Amino acid sequence: MRWLISFIVVAVLAVALAMAGRYDPGYVVLVYPPWRMEISFISFVLMVAALVVGGTVLLRLTALTLNLPSIVRAQRERRAAQKRDENFVGGLKAYTEYRYQDAEQSLGQWQGDELRMGVARVLAAHAAREMRAQPQRERHIQAAAEHGAELAARLLEAEALLDTNDATGALTAIQSAKAVAPQHTALLRLELKARQLTGQWEEVEKLLDVLARSNALEPSVAMQVRRKAYAENLKRRAGDDRALQEYWKRIPGDFKVDAVVARAAAHAFMQRGNHDSALEVLETALKRDWHEDLVAMYGEVRGSSPTRQIEQAEKWLHAQPRDARLLLTLAQLCSEQELWGKAQSYLEASLAIEPSVEGHVRMAELKTKSEQPGEACRHYQKALALCRAE
């Protein structure tokens, strides 16, 4: 469109000059002794215009000639940049197509601007990780950190170390990355995993609180990890009665009735000799949800009132009449109180519902005490047969 307008303007000017030359009687005299030249005014105007245009073209040609080296250099740089871009895109394509060897070779050797070099080295390290090429991975991670991609490099390093269960090394990389991005969600998730592997359950609890505020963990995953953290921290406080009591009070009510947490708490209280607290923990948890592991543990607790324990277990038996595990627990409690008849009845009922190694062993012990070695031997043989079958 621009050329069309320019052509129309030139045509109009040409027509105007032609008409002016036809009716204009003016002329121009050029004198340079001893020469004299006389031309029409229109011819003079055309000659001046031609000189201006020619001079402009000549100046431009001169400037172009002088700038030719820089123009050639710029063109070469553009071609080189285009080739680098093609190589970079080729490396990205290889990575997305899971051609990790090609991606590692292309992106690991790519040279260009600082920003993309860092990204290229990170992706090359990812590719090397997928190929389990540790030396190449470490080299690319170091190069990425040197070219402005330190956070990505440290994240990848932490992930790779966690894959090999090197939690200590992963924590070192994580601390370096936290200096760049202290609240990075993915970084905190990696730290959570590393703290679990190193058994730093106090730190695990703190990280769970931070991640919960940002909704960065699946609720089921967060609950599972928090359950484990509470259980481990209870075990570690089993040597200090005051610390155990204070920590138990801090645990939310929903987790106090969780089977894993309740079991750990009961073990800790039993270790401190506080069997009544252990019974209270187990009874509260079993009132919420029925778990055979807790029922089995209930028979191991030696509370201050064994009779009340038996009565409580018999109440549960009304609601769970065919629970073989509960019947074994009742048999154990009755045996502790030397209620041999009741103990034998509960053992017989348990074995009738579900034969078990523990049931046969307990029955054999009971028969031994009642001086029935033949029956005891028969139950030991059945327990051995069940062990072999399992």
C-alpha cells in the first residue's frame, strides 16, 4: 500500500512539472567566464532534483560500504543464534519425547545466554538422572548452579539424593535451596521426606503445620505422616514421665483415638509403669473404632483392677461375640487371675472360631498346668502345623 501511494505522488508531481514546463517561459543562465549556459527553469529544477537524489543514493551506498563488516558480523551472529535456538528446541523436544540420552548430550553441551544455559543444564541433569548416570548428573547440577539456576539445581540434587536414601546429603542441598526460596512448597515437601528418613519427628510436625496452612499436601497423606510423627514422638518420650504426659495432652483428640497413636501411647505409658493410663488410652480408642491389635494389647496391660479389665472385655464380647482375638485376650486376662476354667472356655471358643498359633500355644500351656501332657503335646503340634502353613 505504501508503494502504491508513493507511485501516485510521483506521478502527480511529474504531470505537474510537465504542465509547468509547457506554460512557464522562465529560464536560468549559468555564467562561468568564459562559459555561459542558458537552460529553462524546469530543466534546472529537474537537474537539481537529480543531483539531490543522486547525492543521497551515493551517500547511502558509501555508508553501506563502510558498515558492510558490521552487517556481515551481525548476520553471522543471527545465524549462530538461530542455530543455537534450534539446538535448544531440539534438546527440549528430545527430553519431552523421553530420549534422555539425546537430551543430555544436546542440553549438556548447549552454549548461549546465561538464563537458558542454566535451564538447559537443569534439564540435562534430569535426563542424566533418568539414565542413572550419576557423574553427568552431578556435573550438570554444578553447572546449572553456576549459571543462575541454583534453586532448580538444588531441588534436583535433593530429589536425587532422596532416591538413594541419602537423607543427610539431601538436607544439605535443601538448606542451600532454602537460602534462595525459604517457603518454596516443593522444597518443604522434600524436606518433610528427608526429616522422616532421618527420624527428626519434631521437625516433621513443624513442617506439617506449615504445609497444612498452604494446603500443599493431600489430606490423607498429611494424616498418615502426622499419625506416624505423633507415634514416634510418644516413643521417644517414654523415658520421661512428665514429658510424656505433657506431649499426650498436646495431641488433638481425633488422633488420640487413632489406632497407631493409641498403641504407641499405651506402650509408652506401660514402659513408664503407668498401666492404668495405658488402659484408659486403649479403652477410649476401642470405643471409637474396633482394632484387633489394640484388643491384643489390652490383654498385656496389668492395671490396678484386673477384675474391671475382665468385666470390660466381657462387655465388648456382647457386641463382638465371634471375635477370636477378643476371646484370646479374655483367656489371657483370666489366666493371669488363675481363673483356669474361664480361660479354657474362652480359648476353646476362640479356636473354634479361628484356629491360631497363639491360641493353641496358650491351650497347651493351660493343659500343662493341669497335668495333661498328651493334650498339651497335641496343641503344640497344631501350633507347629499352623506355623509351617503360614
